[in-house]
Amino acid sequence: MRKGPGTPMFRQYWRIKRRYPDAVLLFRVGDFYETFFEDAELVSRVLNIALTSRHGAPLAGFPHHAATPYIQRLVSAGHKVAICEQVEDPSKARGLVRREVVRVITPGTVVEEELLSPEAQSILCAVHMGRRIGIAFFEASTGDLEVLEAGDEEGLRSALLRYSPSEILVDESSQGLVSGAVKGELTAPLETVQAPPDPAGAFQSLTGRAPEAFGLEELPDALAASVMALEYVKSTNMEVSLQRVKIAFGGKYMYLDGTTLRNLEIFRNLRGGREGSLLSIIDHTVTPMGARTLREHLRLPLMDVREIGERLDAVQELFEDEFLRAEMRRILGRIKDIERGAMRAIYGRISHQTLLGLRDSLRELGNLRVLLGRARSRLLRRCGEELPDLSELEDLLSRSLEDDPDKIAMGRRIKEGFDEELDELRRARDSGHRWLLELERKEKIRTGIGSLRIGYNRVLGYYIEIPKRYAYRVPKDYERKQSLKEVERYSNPELRRLEYKILGAEERLGRKEDEIFKRIVSEVASRVSQLKEAARIVGLVDVLASHAETATLYGYSRPELHEGMEIEIVEGRHPVLERTLDEPFIPNDLRMDEENLIIILTGPNMAGKSTYMRQNALIVLLAQVGSFVPARRARIGIVDRIYTRVGATDDLWKGRSTFMVEMLELATILNTATKRSLILLDEIGRGTSTFDGLSIAWATVEYIRERIGARTIFATHYHQLTELEGHIPGVRNYHVEVARRGERLLFLRKVLPGGMSESFGIEIASMAGVPGWVIQRARELLAWLEGFEAESRPPEEDPIRAELASLDPERMTPIEALQALVRLKSLLSQELDSSR
């Protein structure tokens, strides 16, 4: 680290910089933020601004009044920014102006209104490796903490992909694990911190509440990660304000891993953008709270039929009552981000304009309560009943905050009539201005100088300015303060007396207005729990109205949810593709029950197999979110997890081939799926030799049917798998229909019962423009190779060996052992009967 010149200012700079070595230090000098040495070189490079020097030290800077976009770009690039302000008036400083770091802004701790757009999220993640992997996600702008514990690297990776944190904290135990899990998939910067030696004590100290108050005592590694996140927030000169703790996946929500979120393009498309994602199609929210709530609902679909039904009842009422929906969305559209506004009040970083927006929003809450009181559905009525009464706070803001644009432009924040002492100080200040005008008039008469004027600047204070050509007329009681090219500036006893009174009044006025403003902000902060509850209700109502709007615009219907296993979807459509394709989307049906538990789906490439699988998964997801669905009718048995293995690519970052990635994903599914899961498998086994791949695919179908019993759609080009229908109960063949027109194919996009014995790969190659010679030669070789195709199918699994392999004698009770023996005897009898 370069030392630079030994001036007093640079010595002060280094004293501060040593405390923040990993941050870009924005050092306030007059009206500029300046950076030096390595910081200056980085700032010049990232912001594309000039690199100059001072006393030989590299320098890059920008005006403090235009700092917001520069700071935003630095933070977005993953840099930590320490803002060092002049904390005393330079005109009153004795020697060097005192400076202090007032705020450290990092990618995961942004709360400032000007740096964080309403739809954006700044999420801080912390990871601690103990007996399990503790993960905490904290959003400082809302005060929400969400925690979970994962069992392996894949669980960690899924959590990180699900939340897309802006910054990730690691300790020595988790650094290598996190680096491996996110390499090549997330761009969030990693920050190394110390693991807390006493997580429970530290949590109590930081939040004022015991971990037991949130159920964290049973998640020790998640608790340690939570403390890492909260201590890091505190280190940025922000007060730690924890408002809500949520333990993810406590059996209440459907589990979606990172692979599924990516393959189904829930939040982002496969290229990483928002356009073309499910969220981009169904998001018709009109408030920032609603936008965030919708993301949360998509991340955590419900599994409770009653709770889902309440949401659907509310959506149906808003869907059917167009006037109620329109009026509700009109009111909601006028509500600002009251959740983040409340948190900014706690942090002392709320602006006058934000408080005015909060005042207007609180007025609308009353209108919303009245409207919700007219609703019929239980959820909407409950929202109205639970909406906090914040009329007192609204009254305080209405009486106190100046809302006249002209007066605000002059720097006034508090209304006249709110505080008598403040009004008196304003009258004193205004009288002072009249006194100055009167003094100027008297001095013009006294001196006979018509061009005499009284002025003010921060250096000289008030002065009498006289052109030099009238210097001979200056009275003897005038004292020269400054000599310029054309004018002389003076003071006299009367002006000094008025200056003392006026500046004293201005200073007292400023202090008083600051005091009142802070009192108002404190009152807002004291109501944070009520404001958070109001924000929660506004967000929920906004999402329900958004679902109703989506259903109206796109022709969605209400699904029926039940506790059984059956899934029936009639004329289902892909919610994204139907809005983006230039041609009409062809709807398809799906039926899954004990007789149709595993669907073997065949058809050529490009026919629509992957689209069919994805659309059914998305319909199930939307139904459990509480939304209407793109289908004529849907009846859905609750799903606890959706798994998708639909296409894989080489993971070069981790040295994994396409086939290895495919097998790892398959292993995760087979090891964690339950009977209630929905599994979508596309082309299992294609990354290896034909017989290896076919064997793996065949065994996978058998394993899912016999060991898991999950509802599964299995798309394949292994037509031998269609032989499983009739041999394994619950396996059914379906295909995507195509029509041949000469040597060309017409994709009909219709899914029908029965298998397909052709892949049409050569026809697809011809459509893609592969040279005719290659196509003709391929046909000849295909006919030759088909002569070698084995006629026998792989042997069926021995049921007795399978039953024995599934037993664990060390954990069986005597009655379970007896029941197992009866089953084995029955299987043996069946085998003997069939061999006779």
C-alpha cells in the first residue's frame, strides 16, 4: 500500500483508510468525494472517469451532489464503499476539518432509497458449515431473515440459486464449499468473516431477543449463519433491526431446488434475463410489496389445501367482481413502499419526500380497509380486519410535514403552525431580512451611494459592498473586509449587530427543524411492527388482485386441489409460450393416477415433449401458489416437490461432463423424492452408449415405480421403454403426434396415448439443412443397423431379491419381521405358480 505525501490531510486519510482496507473510501473534500491511490485507480476504471493526481498521489473523484449513480455503479460491480464525510463546519474548524466514515455500503446491505429501486432486492447471505450447512438470508431494507439448514452441497447450491443473494458471507468452515457450489452460476461477491464463538449470546445481544423466540435453537448452524449476517450489517454503521424470521421448508411449502427453478424459468430465462420467465408473464402487481410477495409465493408454494383454497376463493371473487378488482388496484397503485420506508426510518435514512409518500399511503390504507370490508371471501375480509389502524400516524404526518412544493424548494420541511417555537424563529429570521433591507436603504441615503448593497457569503458573512469609485464617500465607522477588482466590501457596527441576531436565528431555526424532523422519524420508527403488518397485507392483496388480473387477461381457470394423488389437467397450456409464440398454442391433457403413474413420452425432437412436461409442472406450481391456471380444467393432488431433469450441459467449472451432471441430478432425485413428488425426466442416459443409457433409463423407471411411487413423466428416444407398459403396473405410453408429408414432418404438438416407434432423427436433420448425401447415406446405414437390434428385452427385476434388499433387520420390530416373512412367502408362491 502506497503511503503518498505526508500532509495533514493525507495523514488523516490513512488513519481512516487503515480501518476500512477492503472498501473504496470516498473521502469528502469540499464539494467532492475524492479517492486516492489504489482506490482511485479502481474508481477510474469502473466508472470510466479521469485519473489525475494530487501531490503525486493518484486521484479520482466526483461531485458529492451527483454521487448516487457513481456509488450505485461501484456497489453493483461488487465493491464495498465507505463514505467519509466532513462532520464539522469547515468555517468553524480549527485546523484540519474532522472527518468520519458515516456509512459503509455493500452489495448485500443497500437500504438507501436512491440506490435501491422498488423492484430490486439487496439480499445478504451467510453460510456456516457445522454438522449441517447453516444458511441465512437477510434483507436489511425489510428487516426479514430467512434461514434453513442443508445437508449437502447440492442443497446449498439450490438455496443460493433460489434466492440469488447480492453478497455472500463465508467463514473458514464454509469458504471452499460455497466457492465450489456457486462457481460459474452466481456473480455475488464473497466476503470472509469470523464465525461467532457464542451464536446464541451474540444473537440475543444483537436483537434483544433469544433464539428460542424464533425457533432457532434447533438450528444451531443456521443460527451461527444468522449472527454472521447481523454482525456484518452492524459493521456497516447500521442499526440491526430484525423484524421477521422465517424458517424455510418446515413442511409447509413445496420444495423447489435450484435446478428446477432454472429449468422451469420461474424468475429468469435460461439466459439470465427476466423477459420470458414465468414471473414476467404473471406479475401484474402494482405495489413494491406485492412484487416482493409474488416472488416469495413462487419460491414457496403452499401444501395446505385449506390455505390454498382461501387464496383461490379471494382470487375468484376478484376475478368475478371486475369493479371490486379495478377499485382495489386503483387504491393499491397509490400506496408507496411503506415497508422499506419504515425500515429507513429505523436506520435514520428516510427523506422528507419519502415521509410525504408514507403519509399519502396511510390515507389509502383507510380506503383499502373499507373496500376489503365489503368482500365476501374469508381471506380478503380477514385482511381488512387485520389491517392496522395507522390514522394517528397519518394525522401527525399531515399536520407536520410541509407539502407546498415552493416552500420545500426553499428548504422548509415542517409546516407553519405545527410548532410555535419554530414559527417564532422563522418570524425572527424573516424580520432580519426586513431589517437588512431597511439598513441598506438608510446607508444609501447616509452615504449618497445609490449602488451600495448588502450581500452575504459563507466566508465573510454579511457585508456592505461599494464600488471603488465611491471609496471617498465611505464613512469612518466602515471597516474593510475584502477588496476586489471593482468593489470594496465593508462592515459596520449596525450590520454586525444585525448579523449576530440573524445568523443566530438561522442556526437555531435549523437546529429546531432538525429536532422536530427527527422526532417525527422516531415516531414512524416506533410504529414499524404495524407498518410491516400493513405492508404484508397490502402485498398479499396486491398478489391476489394480480392473479385475478392475469386470469382475466389470459383466460385462466380455477384449479381444484385435493389430498389425493390424482392430477388431471384438461387443455393445459404453457403460460409463457402461449404469450410469446407467433402461432396458436396447442393445448394438451394430462392424467396421472395409480393407473397412469409413470408416463413414457416419446416423439421426435422439436415435437414439444419438453414443453409438455414444463407446462404441466408450471400448472401444478401455479395452483399451489394460489393462482388460476392456464387450462380449461385442472384437478391437482398436492405435490411436495417438483424435480426436473430436462437437458444438461458440461459443467466445465467443476470438471464435470454432461453425463456426469445428468447422473448427479438423477441421483439427487432418486435419493430425495417422495411418493408425493412430481418428477420430470428428459432423455435420461443419452450421454453414454446406447445400451448403457437404455439400461439406466429402464432401471430408473423400475426404481421410481417400486421404491418411490412418485408421479413421473419420462420423455425418451429409447423406444424399447414403451415395452414397460403392461409389464409394470402404472406405466403408460404417450407420444407427441407428428404427420409425414412426403419426406418432411409436420409437428401437430398433440399428446396422445400410445408409444411411437420412430425417432424421425434423419427427417429432423434434413429439415435443419444437413446435406442430402449425408441424409441418404444415413437412411442406408439405419436400415443396416436395425438388422442388429436385439429382439429380447432386458430381464425383469427379481421381486424376492428386491424385497430382501429393502429390509433392514436391525431396525425391524418382531411384528414387522413377521409381516416381511409373509410377503416373501407370498412372492415365492407366485413365482412357483407362474413357472408351472
